[in-house]
Amino acid sequence: MEHGIDMQIQIHADGGDTFEQVEKVLQYYLPALDDGIERFRIDVQPLRDELGNRLYRCEIQATLVRGEPFDLEETQADLVLTITRALDRTARTLRRRQATRSMPRSASG
């Protein structure tokens, strides 16, 4: 995947069509993830629920530039929705952690 971001990216997906969908949605989200993620792994797997319905699980493992890791998982019936929601959550987590780091520490006592 071509990009101008200094981030290690791994994509794991069953089948070429799934891989292409992951890559397409990820291209849209890369600018939002650029400022704070050093390593990024996305794994998309098809699965079945108890009733036999087809679902997709998207697992994301990321390491922030300062070394702080975080993982998240999203499961939905639609492939693109699963990927989009997982990447939305990743972008929100990144923004929250960056905001927390940039907040001035209050003086205690």
C-alpha cells in the first residue's frame, strides 16, 4: 500500500476481495491516523454467530508513537461497516489519548 506516512501497516484478511475492501477503507482513514500511530495491524475475519448468520470481525492492534499499545475489536454483519466502525474507534481513541497528553497537569496541593 503506497502512502506518505511513516507507519508500519499490516493487513490480514481472507480473500482478495476482503483485502481490497480493507485497503480501500484504510486509505480514507490514514490521514487521521498519521499523527500518532507507529505500528498498525488490522485483521478481518469472517465468522458465524450462534444462528449461523455471517458476521465479520475486525481486530485492530496499534502502537502509539510514544509506545503505548491499544487493541480493539468490532463485529458486524456488513464488511465495510465493520471496518469503518473499527477505524472510527481507532481515530477517536488516538484523539482522546493525544488530548490527554497535551492537557496541562494541575498543580497538586
